[in-house]
Amino acid sequence: METRVFYPFIKKIIPVVVTIIIVLWLYIAYGALEYSFNNLAEFFRLTLEHFFLVIVSMTAAVSIGVSLGTIITRKGFDRFGPAIMAMVNVWQSVPSLGVIALAYGFLPIIGLSGIGVIPGLIALFFHAVAPIVRNTYAGIQGVSEDVIEAATGMGMTQKQILFKIELSNALPVIMGGIRTATAIIVGTAPLAFLIGGGGLGFWIFTGIALMDMGIMMAGAVPVALIAMLFDYTLARLEKIIISKGIQAEEYQEV
């Protein structure tokens, strides 16, 4: 009985303890802790800029990605689905630095500046929207036709079927795409510094340029922690918004 009670607790606490030990070791061993304390105001400013880049670009990517992924499954638009998905798959293969470079080079052509926060947000959005579109499309397409037919037979409208049946059943797959996109954005956001987007990339690239591991770690470790924070938050959100029945089905399949 005691083993059953303590095992889940130990299973959860060990990764947290290991993470804290690694973070402290990296900070202390390379002098990142001292550098961060000596530049605390700048640390908070860069962290807030990083959060701003992630949250704004992620909000836009989720809104447009889920909407586009849903639209191309609707009757009349479904014929465009395979072509759009092919484009999405090709676009996702473009490296992070390539997306930043494209934003820097392409935006001036259409009359926008290629340097600053806005180009950084646009680049991050385009890099993150692909997995959300793909997972939304795959999740809705994966809903059983029998379930949809049963809902139709019960008198549900197309709108009710979409929101109460298709999107509800596709939520685990959609959330998987959102979590993947979030990890991509958090990891790519430091590159936005290269085009004047700000964020913790300033310390990372300054450390690289000066060959100072302390400065680099002072920027890189918080980025990793932010990625874990967002992933944990989305995992908790997933448990809240996905119905218990669907979660049980997923567990049985696994």
C-alpha cells in the first residue's frame, strides 16, 4: 500500500530534483549565476521579451493553425486539403535559421522592415503554425465516420458535430501539435535576436561571440526552463480540457 502511494510521488519528484541539480551545476560551474545577479535588471528585461515573443507568436499560430486545419476538412474545402498539407510539410522542413533569414529578406520586398520585434514574431509564427495545421487536420480526419453518422442520426447539426464530436475527439492530437509548436517557438525565439527581435538570444549570442560560457549559459538555461514550463502548463491544460472518456481511450490504446 505504501509503495503504491509513494511511487507516483517519487516518479514525479525525481525529474524535478534532477533538473534543479543540473541547472544549479550549470549556473555555478560556468559563473552564470554570478553574471545573472550582476545583471538582474537586464535578465528580467530579456526574459520578458522572450515571453512576449513566445506568447504572441504562439497565440497567433494556434488561432490560425487550428482554424486552417479545421477549414480544410470541411465539405467544399477538403479538395484543397492534400495540397495545403503538402505545403505545410515542406515548410516545416525549413530550418529555424532559414525562416528567420527569409523574414529578414522577404519583408522589405512588401514594404515592411526586416529588423525588429515584428519580423521576429512573423518568423516565429510561420515556423510554429505548420505542426498545428497538420495535427488539427490529422486529428479531425481521424475521427471515426461511424461516430459522425451516429451524431447525424441523433439530429445534431454540422456545427454541433464539429465542436462537440470532431474537435472534442481530435483534441489530444491537436494538443500534441500545439505542444510541439510551443517547443519549436521557445527554442527558435533566441534566433530572433539576430534580426533585432530581442529576448534571451542576446546573452546566448553575446556569450558565443565572446567565448564566455557564463554569459551563454545565463541565456541558454532560462530558455530551456521556459520550454519545460510551457510544456508542463500545456500538459496540465490538456488534462483539464480533454474529457475523461477520451483520456481513458488513449490510455487503453497505449
